[in-house]
Amino acid sequence: MMDMLQDISLIDGVGLIGSVIIVVAYYLATRNILPADKITFNACNIVGGTLVMISLIYRPNLGAIVIEVMFLLIAALAILRNLRGA
């Protein structure tokens, strides 16, 4: 475990920050603090997902890339739906 912590690079930190953003947004949505159908929630997912994707460019993992691309598309479509409804 300590070896893994010592090997964390700046790009790993970027991915970790992205993961934290996504998890915090999800947690807030489950607590009804941040509505999941609003732009703010989906913007958090796009920002967090983008940071994770940046880290995946440097440390590729096909499964993680696929899921992040899908989540980014879902969030972008949700934002478009919100903007059209506004």
C-alpha cells in the first residue's frame, strides 16, 4: 500500500480529484442536496469525468475509458435536455 502511495504522480492526482468530484456529486444527489436532473450535477460529472479521462490518457485502462466516455455522453445529453427545457 505504501509503495502505491509513493508512486502517485501528478497525473494520478488529477484522476483522483476527478473521482472525488464524481463521488461527491453522486453522494449529494443521493441526499437530495444536489438534484440529479439539474445542470450542476451533470457539470460536476463532466468535470470529474474529464479529469479522470486525462489521467487515463497517461495510464490507459480500456474498461475505465469506456465507462467514462459513456458517463460523459450521458451527462452532456442531460445538460442539453436541461438547456432546451429552460
